[in-house]
Amino acid sequence: MDIINKCCCGLDVHKEKVVACLRKIGSDGKCHTEKRTYLTVTKELLALSDWMASEGVTHVAMESTGVYWKPIWNILEGGFTVLLVNARHIKQVPGRKTDMKDCEWIAQLLQHGLLNPSFVSSTPIRELRDLTRHRAKVIGERAAVANRIQKTLEDANIKLASVATDVMGVSGRTMLKAIISGQEDPKVLANLAQRRLREKIPQLKLALEGRVTGHHRFMLETLLDQWEYLESLVKRLDDRIEEVMRPFEESVELLKGIPGVEQRTAENLIAEIGNNMAQFPSAEHLASWAGMCPGNNESAGKRKSGATPKGNRWLRRTLNQSTWAASHTKNTYLSAQYRRLASRRGKKRAIVAVGHTILTIVYHMLKHRVSYHELGNNYFDHLNSENLKRYLVKRLEKLGHKVTLEPLKEVA
């Protein structure tokens, strides 16, 4: 095989050490190999960088091992062309396996140009991604605490959720604090309702009559404290994300023009794919990376499975949420596409298909810096008007009608 990189290094990364194999083509045309082991502390990683620089290394490759590759990437990123490689793509032939063998195999593949690098976003995008993913986790924890509060209320036979839409709203929290403080009179608790909930005071009086014990009050107090802490933490994360998002405000405003995409969704999209689409060769490549397209598994002319591949689960979740929101919009292309597919293929397949469409739209909007253009909910009718006419005529004929179609212009 041809030599692509004359001086390169393969790294086998672990939690406490990294094994490096340097392959270099000498003046005699022969390949010289040298292996060294370094600790993963900063001083040792800087020594690794200095050693590779002194040997004239240009390309470095390593497996995406947990989170242990990140500090090494951060140190080597500026001085070398660093490739982060999917471990599944560089498995050796079964046999002897050691750390030295692993790094040597990575270096050999890199020297012959047989490694495809994984997508690693820029530092600002990686920091934004940490914030948005942390916010999603905290919001999930907050929802879990709200469910535990509801479980405790049910144990005390307080049916607040049967009357109030949001137990953790302003009125609900005021009632919870009153219950915790020892108030048991359902009339007094019901009168704590605010705004539109006051219209349901008679129902609240019945729902708030239960058997609350000291154990229930203690549980509700601890859970409410935890919920309020998580609520304040979400607010802090929102403020920090808003600050970090300032360089990407233009991209966010573009994406908010898509039906089903609001501020938080746009922030999550930018955090996962960035705002520079030059890193993806095409919209299809981006969809494959995200896992929002059919999988390919064919052998001997037989298609075995079309399940979507494993992709970026955070991006998939964001797209699924935006798809569900877009499906409830009125007179839009995306809602029409969802209804059209859901009737034939089911809701789950329709969500993935419309999510793929949204991701394609995002790709072209960010790449060409253009605003969203709405095609309308009747786009598919004009696209296949003849097929639609035949379908509707057949439906009417099955109902026992004789159908004759005349264009409006000729009738006039």
C-alpha cells in the first residue's frame, strides 16, 4: 500500500496512561518504529507533544475512548493534525492484543491513510454542548422530582392533579407550602388558587381533602426544596447559555423560522452540529451522522434490516421534539408531511422522516445563510395532482357515485 503520511503517531488511550507508536520513513526509505508510554497527567502529555514535535510528526490518531481522549485532544490540537477514530472501525484481526500492538496498528493504518476521522466540533461549540446537555439532564431530574411530589400527594389522597393542569405552577406550589406548614382545611387551601384556577374552587375543595400526616409533610418539604433548587439551576444554565450563544445569534434567528423550532430547540441544534456546515459534505452525510436515516444492511441481494443507525442521541431527541411540535402547526409543509406519512407508515416512522426533513432544512439554511421558505400544506397535492385525482375518484366510485371531472376554465 502507498505511504500517505511519512511521519505519524498512533495513540492507545487509557485512563492513567497513553501508549504511543511513532512510525517514520527514514532517508533510507525504510519505516522506523518507536514506542513510548506516558502518563495522562498534563506534564506527561506535554512531554509527549514535545517528543512528537521533535521527531517531525504531522498526523496523530487515537480511539474515542470514553472521555479520556478529550484532554489529549486539547493539548495536541494546535500542533498536529489530530484524528479521533471510531474504535469499531480499527479493530485488529483476532489474536494477540496488547497496548503496544494496539497503538502500532493505529499508527500503521494512519500511515497508509486508512482512517476516517470522527467529527469533533470547535471549542466554543463543545462548551455550548456541555451546557445544553447538562440543562437537559437537570430538566429531566426536575421532572422526576415533580413526579415524586405527585406520588406523595396521591399517598395522602390529595387529588390536586385531577383539577390543576400543572401541580408545580404558582397556585400549586402555594398550596403545597400551606400543606407543609400544617394547613389542613380544604376551603383555606382552595382559596389560595390564583387567576383562572379560581374558577375551579368547588372542585379544589373536594380534591384537597385528604389524610396528610407528618411523614407526608416532611417528604413534600424535602421534595419541594429539591425542585426549587433544580428550577434555579435551570435558570442559571439558561442565563449562561444565552451568554455563550451571543456569537451564534444570527444562526439561531434563522432556525427559529422553521415550524416547530423555538429558542431552546435552536440552541440545542447549534450545540450539536455547530453553525459551520462545511464540516459535513452533504445533508445526507449529516443525516447519517445524526442517525436520522434508514440503515443499510444488505447481503446476497437481500435487505436484512432498515433500522436507523446509532447516531447522536441528543440531536435525535431534539429533532423528534421539534417534529412533534411542527406536526401541530397549521397550514405548514411539515405538518402536511407528518399527517401524510403517519396515515400510511405510522406515527413513529413519520416522526423520523419529518425529523430528517428538518435536519436537511437546517443544513441548507446554515450553509447558504438563507431564511426558511414555507411551501404550504397543499404542496403535496400540487406535486402529485394526477395521482390525487385518481385516488379521490376511486374513493367516490366505491361509495356508489359516477364521477365526471371537468376543468373549471372549460366549465366557465
